[in-house]
Amino acid sequence: MDANQSRRLVILGTGGTIAGRATQAGDNVGYVAGQVSVEDLVAAVPTLAHQALTVEQVAQVDSKDMGLPVWQALVRQLWVHLNDPEVQAVVVTHGTDTLEETAFVLQQVLRPSKPVVLTCAMRPASALAPDGPQNLSDAVAVALQASGGGVVVVCAGKVHSARDVAKVHTYQLDAFDSGDAGPLGCVEEGQLRAFKPWEMVRDAVTEGSVERFLSAPTLPRVELVTSHADADGSVVRALMGQGVQVRPLRGIVVAGTGNGTVHKAMLHALEEAQTTRGVRVVLASRCARGRVVPHAGLSFDHSQGLSPVKTRLALALELLLAD
Ligand code: SIN
């Protein structure tokens, strides 16, 4: 019996380009995401033929439309499977556009001690040379060979941590990068080569905090604004001016210039939001690399090295669990 046959793996499908279909095989951009079932994606990978698998379609979406309902469905299924002693690891197929956000949410909410490997594709399943089958095969290799747990992303032969990964290219197959941190490892001919240890689970989550996430009707509203030349703070004032018929604003993340600096006109509006309206303001940087390096002159909390989109999620999750 193949050694892998005794280790059960779960593959959850959520849609994306990996499950996309175009009317013409040569078309790598004019396709519709989320068309092909995850069962068919698995069937297209010969290396998975002898693997003990449970395959489930959790959602079928273009990940630009990702949000709390799909994250809750994913967390619900992951919580069940990760707590099953017979399950070794879980692979999730996903669109590339918000992959880093889902990876971050799953890591924050579940902090799994088993591997949870997200994978994707830049070309639809109908392409002349789709990248999805190789990425899925690599993701399964990582899921079976990883020595640690946690949420990681596998794309174009590289393994990235949920914390550091970001989509950095609109078209090329190797579309993800881990910035200054670099990738965790790579996959070569089905073999995982780890460059550094996986993030270790220090404090496992409680059932209560997972329940809190699963029962939330919405996430606390945290908006993301960008500081730029000629900014005048009117975006912030418009957000503050919205009535209570819209979800109340709880936080604003600013993708600041350079080391988290903000145009003085926008800064005034943000200070007003925080001091007079109790809106939490957190500074991130719009720079593709580096972090907001803390110093005494920062006007607000900073992003702890997270990208603006992940800072937004971190604040929303913090506020949710504090409510
Ligand atoms: C999506 O994110 O669902 C569409 C784009 C992609 O997967 O590359």
C-alpha cells in the first residue's frame, strides 16, 4: 500500500481562476472564474489518483467577491476536518485576487496545528497550458510533507506564509511574493524544500473564539483609505458623515506614504475621527516592501508589519473578539 494512502487529505474548493473557464482555449484573461467543480480539478491531476481524499465544494466564487459568508463556511468545514484525527492536512483552492486575505483570516481565526495549504492559478482551467494542476499537485505535496502547521499559500512552486504573502503581479504565473521575509520554501518535483521553519502555533484558539467568528452577522466595519499627494481628508470626512443606517464605522486603516506618513489635511480628519468619534485609526504603508518602523512621532497605532489589507482584517477581527 502506498504510504500516502493511510493519510487522509481534505480538499475544499472555493472557485477562482483555477476553476475558471473561457470560451476560447487561448484566452487567459476573458474567462469566468469559479466554473469548474473542485472534483473535476482534482480529477485533472494524475498525481492525486492514489491519494485518500475527501473533496468538498465550499463555495464557487470569483475571489474579488470574497467576504464573511464564504470565510465562515470555510472556517466551519476546516474546524470539523482539522479536529478529525484521521485528517492530516487540508488544501483549499481559491482565486488569486484575495487569496492573501483569506489566508490571513484563516490563520488568525484558526491558528491550525495541522497544515492548511491554499492554492490557486493565474490561468483558467480551460487554458492551453493551465497552471492550476501543477499548483494543486504542489499544494498536496506541501500538505503531506510539511513538518509544522499553519496556513500557507502555494503558487508557482513557492510556499508563502499567510502573514507575508501578497499578490504582486496582475498576469504572470509567479504572482505572489513574501516581501522582505521571503518564501518559506519551494516545491521541486513533488518534494518540499523548506527554507525556514513554519510558524509554530503558540496559543491554540478556543472553541469560543471560533464560535464568535462563525456567529457574527458582519465583521466590524473597518475602512481602508490611502494617503497621496493632494489628499484633502474629504474621504475620511465622508466616512464620518455616513449615518447609522450604514454599519457604524469602527476603524480606519491608512495606507500611508513611506514610513506610514499621512498628508497633513488627511491627518487632521483622522485625528478628529479618533479623538471625537472613537474610531480606531491604524497606520500601514502603501510601499510594496518594508514595514512601518515604529518611532515616537507616530500619531496612531501602526500595522505591526502587515500590509494595509491585512491590517484592516486584523483590526476588524480584534474588534469582533473584543465586543
Ligand atoms: C479570482 O480571484 O477569483 C479571480 C482571479 C484569479 O483567481 O486569478
